[in-house]
Amino acid sequence: MNLPPNLSNWQFDIISFLLGLLVGIILFIAWQKSYPVLRKKMVRLQRWWKIVTARLRTGVEQRFYTETIGFVQGYHLGRHLVALEKIYTPPRFLAPLPVDDPEHLLPASAQFNYIWPELATAVATPLVPEMTLRQLLRNGRRILITGTAGSGKTTLLAYITYLCAAATPAEPDDYLLLTLPAMLHLAELNLATEETDPLAPIITALRQRSSPLARPGIPDLLRQKLKADNLLLLLDGWDELADGMETAVFTWLHNLFTTHPNLRAIITTSPTGYGPLLSFGFTQTIIRPWDINELETFAEQWAKPLENNPLSPERYWLPGRSAHETSLRFWLLMQGHTASTAHNPQRIYDLFTLYLKHAIAQTDETAPQASMEPFWQSMAYTLLSSGKLSLTANELTALATETLQYNMAQTDVNEVKALQKATLQHPFFVQDSNGSVRFLSKTWRDFLAAGYLVQQELTDVPASHVREEAWANVLRFYVAQVGAAALVKPLLHSQVSSPMRDGLFQAASWLPEAADSDKWRQQTLILLGQMTRQRTFAQVLRLRAAVALAQTAQPGTMTFVQQLLERSDRFLRQMGVVALSHLGWAEPEQVVEMLQNTLADGDGLVRETAVTALSWLATPLAETALLSALIEGDDNMRRVTAASLVHRGDFGRDILKEALEDEDVRVRRAAIYGLTRADDVWAEPLLAQVERQDSEWLVRTAATEALEMIRTRRKPSPWEPLQPRQLRWLSAYATMEGRVVPIGEATLPFVVQVMAQATKPSVRAAAAMVLGQLLDEQTIPALETAVQDPDTQVQNTAFAILCLVRRAFK
């Protein structure tokens, strides 16, 4: 065979062959490993392209998203400096009451967070289950977000709206893709319309807000999104409704959710009076205050707008402080007001007064600044007394004219216009799509309405509203100016017959603010002290008294708490630790020393609460004690310490990283347990490394379980109202009784029966806790009976849930 000249000298080279084969194998393996990733990216790219194409085809939708992103920028104080999404720090949220295990129910000091969050936020309690905003949005279909005044509910809705409008196929917000957010305040809705479709008021309000180009396509867009299960209603203002107005709104919501059962919704309100909304399939949560993790994020985000000169958080933040108060102190410091610090002004009224003066000074110089505060006070009182949610343009003009006439004895048209213009441009106010004007924050409305009462000397008005929930915040600002002696008598007298003693606690809330030093102060403190010590009261009510007393900022409070810590009754010591944490604001060195001594207490819950308090205080003074608890404590203390350190910012993260390498297996396992509470991306790589490299099988197994827990939380898991049939212990009890756990309307009577008749006290207490998730007004008589149960645990749990139900339907 004649070979070509270039091949005549060819010889088989085994080395070249093996090298080529090796390269081929490597390429094949690389292809196999990269193929799933490439395929995933290709699918995502195709998906992204389809979405982009769809949005290009639907210009109305794209314009709506763009306009919505611009709309939400008006919902924070710094809107003239930076976009909302650049500086917003999402809070955490309280997860539902744990009811999975009757033998491990939350203690009274943890239940406290669910019942009176307005008090619980300012103290350290045993750890409670929490959720992130991402978990909330990914899993919830109808969510009721409750929060105290100033907790940031409205700004939270605005941020969620932004996330939906700006979502992309890329993580972490890809699950919000194609979701159409309809953020509305009840003031924007015309519920008197003759339209039969309850969706019509939403369509009308959004059309009024939209540009002329997008307006004609809004009705079809909303109906298409609703049909595709991609419409999200975000509704604000339920807690601003005056008595009698809830009925009309409730009827409209009933028709809306009945007609459109697939409509997703988020509604914000206060921690009271939300009960009726639960009948629409809502699940309820509570906004948690910022911890040091959120504060560090807040400071980092503001660093860039402040030209990389961030303000140190300890200059304006204290643990448990509301987002609104923190923001006001931050803004005052940023503007050079040295009178504002983390501790001063001490009274909330003085802080608001200082900020108001600053806000007025920053308005347009052409505006009649001398008349602005009286004008805003008149607006606030008109809204409060009339029950209106907003003021029309004509009503605003009339009030401006009246204010100028009263203050300046003239009604120049240009002055009226200048006053209105300055008001509309100020971050305190929002002009809705229908042209009406309202306060962005209910807290500012209440503050200014109280000022109107004082300026106009309307002394009879506060007395006539002293027991009304809608006036509670107004009266707190009112007594800060004139004192409480004229108002407090009916509160202290009525507290004797009220199961929750709300009158007493309303008076107690005035103590840090009230301008007078009348004898009612001592009387209130005595009643709180007596309630704390008397065992005839339920534990959660005694804790409420101890915490309220600690927050009065009155002389002798520290001595009272010290006495609690020295008592032989372990619950008194538990209360003492919780109350002591609040006193750490003013006396950190003394409080840290006392908490460190409490780490040797004979009761486990006292020790663990002390650890939580040391971490909650977020002070360098507590770092040594926390390290000691993590290294030298018992197993439970180690676990609680590690879990607390997750919320302790950079210091906590550094300690947990070091603990994962500690020579003691128990310390490493405790650190792993703590990291299971972390939802940040930094925790997962650490656990993965431990899973691969740790020398102990027990530690590697714990790391595997922790990773599984974290990854499970990230997966979609529909969060819906509790179905008692899903509880294993309840099904087991029903089986023993020869029954099954019913579904539907028969569920509630069954759980009530278990609470009344089960033999084991822990099962009766757990059944009461289940009623705390179901939250139905019909259970009040049964809970009142259970409060008389012969078992102490059942008594205390039933009373706690009774308080929760009463507040929900207040």
C-alpha cells in the first residue's frame, strides 16, 4: 500500500495517544459537570427573554411598574436625598405561636411578645421564633402585619411594593417576578361606588394615580394579573378608621375576597382590633424592632449618601427602640442637632417637638412658617375628631384660611397658597391620587392633634375620650404638656374590674411623659408593684406590670428590680431579669454586672433569659460574660448564647466563627445550633465547611441538620391559617378518644373541648395555645372558664390567650 509522502514515516506514539485520551476525558468530565449549570442558565435566559418580550408587548404593565417605583419614593423622610431601596432596612417578623409539642410550650415571658408588643419590644425576653421578609413574602398569600405606632408599617408596604415592581429573574427576588403590586391607603378608595364588582374601587384609585398613557389599560391589566394569580393588594389605614367606619370597609373586603378568592393581600394595622380580618384567611405577624444586625446594615447603607462618613449607631439607637424614633434621632444628628442623642431628649414628646422645629425651619422661606405648626395642628385635629382619613383640597384651603386669619389677622390668597404648597411638599404628608391630603404617619397626626387640644384649651375633650383606643397616643402627647392628674382617676378606678387592667397600664404609659408630679404617680407605681408580687394574677399579667414599671423611668425602679432578683420565687426572678434589661439603657455597667451574677442562678430559664438580655443590650461591656456563657455554661445555656449571638452583629458573627473551631465538641455543636437561626448567606458556607472537615461525627451530623433546616426555610412553604388536624399530638389524642380531628366549623368546638376535658395538663395548655393561633371571638367564654383550671400552667396559658383574643377583637 502506497502511503502519501506526509504519512510514510507515521508511527503510533503511545505517549501522544495517552495525552490525547486524558485531555478528552477531562473535557468530557468538564462538560458533564458544567452541563446542568449551563442548562440552568440557558433556561433562566430563555425565561428572562420571554418575560422581557412579554413586557415589551404590554407597555401598560411596564409603565405601571416604572411609575410605581417612582410612587413609593415618597414614603420615607429622606426622599429628597436618596431612593427608598438604597437605605431601607427590612425588619424581622414574629413567627406564629409554636404549638407542635405540648411538652415544650413558650414560657409566659416569651408569650409576652405576642400579646403586648408595645411593651415587649423594649425589653429582652427568651428567644422567640422569627421570620425574614423574604420568607414572609415567599410563603404568605394573605398576611396581616401588625405593629405599634412608629414601627414602620407604611414604609414597609412601600418597600414591598418596590420589590415587586423592580423584581428580575435573578435571585433573591425572582419569586416576585410578574407580581403586580397595588399599594393603596383606605383614604384613596371610594367605597360608595355603585359598581357591583368590589375590584372597581381599586381600579379607580390606580387609574387616578397613573399617567395618561397607562391609565386606559389599568382595568384590563389588573384583571389579567388577578386571573393569573399575580395581583398583590397592599392595604394601609385599617388602624386609622374611626369607630363605626370599620363596618363599611369590612363589608367591602368580604365582597372582594369572596368574589376574587385568589386575590393575594397584605394589610397593615395595629396590634389591636384586627380580629375580624382573620375571617378572610389571613395569617398574622408582628413587626420586630431592629437589632444590632439591622442597625449595622442601616448605617452602612447611609454611609454613601453621607459621603462615607457614617454616624455611629450608638449615637442614635438603643435596643428595642422603634424604627420611627431611631430615624428621627438619626436625622437630627445628621443635620447637626447635637441636642439629640441616643439618650436625649428622654421624652418622646420632646423629641417630636425638636424635630418639628427642624422640619418647619427646612421649609420654603416664602411660606408663612409662623403659621405652619398651627395649620398642621388644625389639620390633625380635624382628621381625628371627624374620623376622616384625609382632607380634600377645599377643606385644606378652608383650614389654611382660618389659620392665617387667626394667627396673622389676614387671609391673603398668596399666603394661603404658599402654606398649602409647603405642606404638600413636606415628607410628613401624602397627596393621594384623588387629590386629598393625609399624614404619612398616624403618630405625627396624634402628636399635632394633642398640640391643638392644648393650644385651644379643649380640656373637656380629652376627658371624654380617655378610654378610647384611637385616642391613646394622642393623650400620651397631651399629658406630656399639661399633666395627667385631671384624666387619670377613672383609669385607676376602672382597673379593678378589668381582667387585663388596661386602665392601670394606660396610666403607667404616661409616667415617663407626663409633665406633672401629682400623687397619681405614686399610686400607679404602688398598684404595679402589688400586681407584680401577687400570685393571684396570671404570670403574663404580672410580667406586664413588672415591665411597665421598669419603663416608667421613675426613681426607685432599680431597687425594685433588685428585690425581684433576690426572691426565692423563680418566676419573680425571671421577671426581674426581663425588667432589668430595660434599665440597661441608662445604667449599662450596673445592669451587665447584675446579669452576669444571674448566670449562676439555680433556675435554667432565669440563666437563659439573662444570656439573652446580655446579648440584647448590644454593649461591649457584656462581651466577656457572653463568651463565658458560651464556653463554660451548661448545654442549654450554650445553645441560647449561640442563638443570641446571631443577632449581635459583627461581634456575634466573629465569636460563632471561632466557636466552630473550638476544641470542645459541645461548644462547636452549640455554635452550629445558633447558626440555624441565621438566614444570612454568611452562615451556610461555614456550616458546609464544618460538615466536610470536622473530626467529630456528632459535629458533622449537627452541621448537616443545620444546613437542611436553613435550606428548608428557603423553600416555598405556603403559610396559611393553622389546620389543627395537622398537629400530631392532637391527632393522637383524638385517636385515643376514638375520634378524629374534624375540619371546617367543627374544629373550634373540638379544640375547646380538648382544652376543657383532656386529662394531661400539658395537653389542655397546648389546646389553649392552639386557640391563640385560631383567634376566634367565640372562644372567650371557654378561655375564661379555663383560667379557673386547677393546673397552674393551664391557668396561665389560658389567660395569656384570652388577652390575645380580647386585644384582637378590641
